[in-house]
Amino acid sequence: MLRRHCLSSSWHQRLRFLIAKRELTRCNKNGIFPIPHSDVMVSSSSSYHHWHHHGSSLLLSTQSFSSFCSKRSSSSSTRSNSNNAKEPISEAQRRNAQLELEQMSKSTTRLLAITADDSSSITDAMVNEARVALHYWSRRWYMHFHPGFGRAAKGSALSVDALRNNSFFDPLEVHRGSSRDDDPSAAAAAAAAAADGELSTSIQRSGDYGARQAEILLDWSISHNLIPRGIFNLEGICSPLEYHPNEEYYGSSPNMTLAHIIDTYLLPCAYNGVGCFGGYSNEEQINLLVEEDNQRHYATLSKHYTKNPHYIKAVVDATRIMKKMRELQTSFPDHISPDTLSIKSELNVWSKRSMILGSDHVGVQTGGILAGNIVAGHHNNLDPKERLKSLEKDDVLDDRFYTLRGCLDEMERILTNAEEQYCVNNDDSMKPSVDWYNHILGSWARSDLEEAPVRAIEMLRGMEAYDGVPIRPDESVRPCWAKPDSVSYNSVLFCLARCGKAQEALNLFRQLSNRYRQSNNDSIRPDDVTYGSVLHALAQVGKASDAERILDSIEEEFLMTPGAVVPSLTIYNTVLNAWANSLEHTAPRRAELLLERMKTLSSTGKNPNIEPDAVSFSTVMSCHARSKRKDGALRSEELLDQAITAYSQGNVKMKPDSIMFNCAILAWAHCSVSGYDTDTTGRTLIPAERAEMLLHRLLEMRENGSLEIAPMAQTYNLVLDSWAKSQRRDAADRALNLMRNMPKAGVTPDECSYNSVLNAISKQEDVMWLKRAEELFQEILELNRSGNLTISDMTYK
């Protein structure tokens, strides 16, 4: 009987192997290939023999695998963004991912059922089982089930579309965590349900589910004293693809599992909280990002809106694992000790904390007369320091770690100690990594501290000196032990750009470009982030000619060099913005020429991804508004008409928003000549009337449902200001009536609204208006006392 059972089992395994091989052959013909077998599971334990051949046929499409490889390290940079299309997940992938999940759930349930009293009965096979399960939950689970991985480009338009429309909202990949994933009983219930085939219908999981299961299993391993038994030994389990190809020692690091859990917890920091546990489902969160009045701003919002509970919760979870890693390194120095990977993980955590605690990271900036509130519905009064403390109430850190400065100081301390250990002990396991320095450079770049540009440049120069680049005697240098890569340069360029140091950014960009041409070293090859940073710096100060010369060089390289950076729509829009900020009298014409260039390149197929969108049109309209000319105002309104027509014909990228209308209104508001056109009765229309006509047009389109947008306070304020500047005798009356009608459109007058009306009244000669002005001023004071209106010294002037 025993022999018959063994033969039957062997035959059954052989049959499964043949089925998997046939499936693999079919998929290879369609451009799909398997994950290396060593990344699935290699074990001699009998407890695995009945299923591990299924795991060996897990598949990833070529596109998914490319996305997977591109995220292996923070030092990896995108060389080309030409291929944005993502292959759909195949049914074979779904079946195998589902099978692996069910088996791992069973395995984890079996292990967690072993109590502390039974620790002595844990065999080597069980330890091996725990090692495999830890690796699965900390790494492989999110590759299949996290709602953003493999389809998200860190908050880009592509990722939002993919998350909404592709394969991440289906029964296999459920979204909302209706129960706490970190509850062991919930984990056991989930595993039991999976074993009964109920995974797709009744188990609701959040994006951090895998990391939470890994942490539960980690705590179980610690409580059963499995550290000395090799629980962190990933030999035969972890694929070489799990670490950066230039840092092979990562693969043998005992800190790999802990680093994986940290990275997985921090995924919401890449996807703006999408996929983590919270009050909204993933789809609802994404709808909040996409279905804004100003739909074109969702990419910016998802990248930079860091002060939200999901982001902060992810950092708290990662901090907790970092502390456990340190404790284990202290308690079991012979089995797990600090190394290059653990230092990288620590710096990553502190970098994310510094992002949260930076005082100017309240969200996307909403200042400026044209900006509007593009995060309407998302802005909050969340205090990140207090939120962090409340979530870490059971283990609150020192007060200095709840400040930006404290985080930066801790990162510098960690880095300095690691460098000293490497230099003194000549310890290759502590060899400094470029990722160490990049995390610190990124934190300085995102900070609002005055010395940020100086500190960032000092570190970059130190990395260049290590690479053999000559440094001028007058330059301050921080000694470093790693060569810079494109991420290093991008961080410093970003820092210079946000500090308004355009010339310094341009000089650094030229140095980088020269270095790359001379060395042909791909690690420092300028990428789309490089170009975007320097162009943004130039655009801020209106250095449009320099910006367009860089764009010309990008285009030339793209057309002549295979694999070169594809100039994106964002790059073109940034150059348009440079012309909008330029003081050159030819700026409107140059912006129009660039807009036509974009249309030609996209329509001819040379670069189809740069078809102008609402941002492009709004920027050119803003450029015309700065000209303060009638022909500029007319052209701005003509561009608005073109956008409305294109949107009505199905081009969603051209959907007009409040900002676009603001630009058209501003063009008329800036005009100073008294008469321009006539209405149907032959009456002369002044700029203020043209501006108000556009406002009423916006309201009418909103009313009839042709556009789902609403005016903002800034929209009304532009028209009110235009009336205040006019010389019409009825200007004050028109302005006051318009302000009184604002609440009917759902807009509350602000200080600028009242001040514009007062300005219009001040120009009236009739003494009646003096009394109206006094009444209006008393109204302002009353609103201020009741907390419904904030006023500044400008009102009293």
C-alpha cells in the first residue's frame, strides 16, 4: 500500500509538471515567461511536495516583468518612457497566483497554530516552511495582489487609468480591508476561508495585507527562537532579481526579509496611500484623485499630497519594523547584523518621515491667482507630528524624531557611523551604497531648510570626488564612499529648482551632460526626471530660450539615438510655462509655435504622446494674458473655444476647467484700453464686460451639464478686479451685484472679493457710495469677528 501511494503521488506530480510545461510552452509563444524557479520555492521538505510544482509555473508578462525590474532599487532610473502600454494579466497568471496564495495561507495557518509550548517540536522542515512563507508575504504577495504594483508609475496618469480600468478591481484583487489585517485571528480566518475557496468573494484585503501577515509570522518566529535556526537565510528562495544587479551582496543579507517588509509597508508612499487600509476602498480613493473639478491635476496630487493618514500610517508601520530589525541585530549579532541593506532600509524610513514632517508639504500649493484649489476636498488640517505620535503612542520616539531637522540629523548619524565601520573594519558587508546618499540627498532636496542646497551640493561633490572628478579648491566637499548616479544628480537639481536657483541648476545640468558624453556611463545618463527638474527651474524664472534649447537637444537625441529619453507632454508643457513666465515680447508667438510643433509631432506619429492637453492650452492662454493686448485676449478666448469643442467631440484631455477659464478671463482683465467690440445692439463692450461674459458662460455650461466644473473665488475676483480698474460709471454697481451673486453659484466671497468692490466704490463721485463703502467695511469686520472671513492689512489700506 505504501509503495502504491508513493507511485501514485509521483505520477500525480509528473502529470502536474507536464501540464505546467504545456502551459509554459503556450505562454512563451505569447511573450510571457516564468519567474526563475529559485524565486518560487526550493525545498526537500515533504510538506511541500504536493504543491510546489504549481508554484514553478507562476508567470509574469514581459511588460509586468519590466515594471517589476524597474522598481528593484531606488537607484534605477527610467531611460525611456516610450512604451506606456501595459499587457493585461493573463488567466494563467491569475490561476497560479491564486493557487500560490491559497497554499501560503494554509501554510501560515498551520505555523501560527503552533504555540510557544510546542516550540520544541518545530522541525527543520517547519523552519524552512516559515522562511518560504515569510518571503512570500513580504515580497511576492504584493507582486500579484497589491492594487498598484506593476501598473503604477508612482502616481502618473497612466497608473490612475490602469488602477481604475485594468485588472486591479476584480474579484481576485479585492480592495477594502473591512477588518484589521494585523489581527492574528483575522489572519487565521482569512487563511481558513482561502482554504475553503472563499478568497475571492468574502475576504476583503488591503494593500498592506501581505506585509502584515509577514510581520505576524516574523513575531511568531521570534517568539519561537527561530533566528538562530536560520529563519532569515534566503538561500534557494530569493531570486537574484530581488536586489540591485550591481549589489549582489544584498542577496545574501540576513536583513533581506526585514528590508522586504519595510519596502512593502512603504508602498503607499509611492502610490499616495492607494491600496492601504483606510476608510475608502482603493477605487474610491482613486475617484477622489481623478474626479476633481480640475481633472488634469490628479498626477501632481497623487505624487505630492503626502500629509494624508494612509501615507503616515505606512511610515509608522515601516518605523516599527525598522526598530525590530535593530533589536534583532542587538540580540542576535552572530546571526543578523547591520549591513549595507539594513542601513539603506533605515535611511529609507527616515527619509519618508522627513517628507511628512517638512513644513511646506501641506499638499499641492494652492496660492496664486490662477492656481485655484486643486486639492479641493483633500486639503485638511492634519498635523503630521501629532498623527505620528498618536499612532506610535505605545512606543513614542524621542521628540526630536518628530521634526524635519531631527530626521535629517538621524540620517546623518546613521550614515556617518556606517561609513566609519566600513573604513575602520574594511567590512565589505557595510560597503556604502549610492542608495544611502540618495536617500539623504532626496530628504535635503524636499526640505524647506535654508541650507538644503549647500548640504546637497557638498554631498554630491563628495560623491564626484570619489568617482575621480576634479573638485575646485574653493568648493566645500563632504567625503563620500560611493559614486553618484542619475538619481543623485536629479535630487540636487530638484533642490536647486525648488529654491529658485535656476542658473545653478543649469550649470549642474551642463556638467552632468558633459560627464555623460565623455564617459558614456549609463548610470549618470540624464533621464526624464533630469530634464524635468532643470526645465522646471528655468521655467520658474522665465528663462524660456535656455529651456527651449534643452528641449531641442532632447528632441534631436530622441529622433537620432535609439533608447533615448522620449520628450514627454510634461516636458513640453514645462517649456510652454517658461514662455508664459518670460518677459520677452515675443513670448506669445514662441509659445504658439511650440504648441503647433506639439500638434505636428503628435499627429504625424513621431511622438504621439505629446498631443496638447488642457495644461498646454491654459499655459499658452496665460502667456497671451501677460501681453496685455487685445489680440492676446482674443486669441486666448479662441483657444478656450477650441478646447471646449475638442472636449465636446470626445477628447477628454482637453476638458476645460476653472483654471482655463481663469486664463481667458485674466487676458481681458489685463487689457487697459476702454473699447474693443460691440454686442448685438451695437453697444461697445469693455474688457470687464468681456471678462464677465466668460464667467457667465462658465456658469451656463455648468447649469446645462455640458461641463462639470464650477467657478472658484479667484474666477470672480478676476472679473471684480477688472470692473474696479474700469472707468465706467456703473462699475461699482456691477461689481457689488456680482459679489452678491457669488453665493448663488456656491462660491463664498473672500478678502480679495471685498477689496475689489471697495476699490471700485472708491472711484465713484456720488456721496451715496461713501455710505455703501462704510456699510461694506462694517460687514467685513463682522465676518472677521465671527471667523468667517480672514482679513489682512491690505483691507485697511
